Amino acid sequence: MEGLQQQGAQARPGGEGTRPGETEGASPTWLSVSDVQRYLGISRPLVYRLIREGTIPAAHLGRAIRVSRAALDRALEALGPRSN
């Protein structure tokens, strides 16, 4: 019973617990495709295309794709500002 209470204390509003390598209140080190989609405000197919093209560096772990938040931020900085 005590383990369940500790687990509930770590739960996020969405019902997920803290992920490995992540501390409460801190942003995750590794992002899923959905996380990247929300972070950048772009569509899911566009995230996959940018990963396939190499614009967004990603690690493929079996069927899972993970993006390092630090590498993503560096890639965005390298793109620089765009003028319309």
C-alpha cells in the first residue's frame, strides 16, 4: 500500500508518472514524436519528415523514435531566423 501512495505522489496531471531520467517539474531529456509535435507546434507527419530528412536528429530504438531535447534545440538554433 505504501508503494502505491508514493507512486501517486509522482503522478502528473495527465495520469503519467515521472519518466526515467526526468525529475518532477523539469523538462524531459528525450522527447517522443508527440512531444516534438507539441514543442514545435507542427503536425505529426511533418515531424516524421524532418526526422527522415535529418533536419531533426533522432534515435531509433526498435519501433520507438526519441529526440534529444538538447540536440533539437541545437538543430533549431543552426537553422537560424527566417525572413518572410
